[in-house]
Amino acid sequence: MGTLHYALMLILDVVWFIMIAHIILSWLISFQVLNTRQPMVAQIWYGLNRLLEPIYGPIRRILPQMGGLDLAPLVVFIGVIILQRALINNAGFFYGY
């Protein structure tokens, strides 16, 4: 069961790092530090969007429209942190303590 705990924590850590990269890249594109006409930036941006859209999409449908502000990444980010804390607090269940 410890392997399951480790696998879940690893998946949440990977999602967390991908989300951080996506958020930073979106800021850099918004402030025109990076340009999506550059092939490398466009590929990274497209790949991150393809990875995260299945997570963000259902949340965007639930949240009200906020104009140009997208709160879906914030909601998912908070959800990932809550899940990590819940797994850490209940580690005894996985390890049989």
C-alpha cells in the first residue's frame, strides 16, 4: 500500500510542476516577454494546454464568467495542495500504522 501512496504523491507533484510551468509561461506570454510565433514557445504552450485542458475544462464550466480572468488554474492548484495534505495526513492508512 505504501507504493500506492508514493505513486499518488508523485502524480500530484508532477501535476503541480506542470501547472507552475503553465502559469509562468502564460504570464510571460501575456506580458509579451515570450511570443507564441516562436516555434519552441508555441510547442511548449500547445503541449501544456493539451495536458491541462482536461483538468481545467470541467472547472471552467462550473465557475462563472469573470471576463478575461481565468480562475480554473487557481481552483485546481488549491485542489492539488489539499489532496497532497490529505495524503500526507493519512499516510498511516497506506503504511498500516
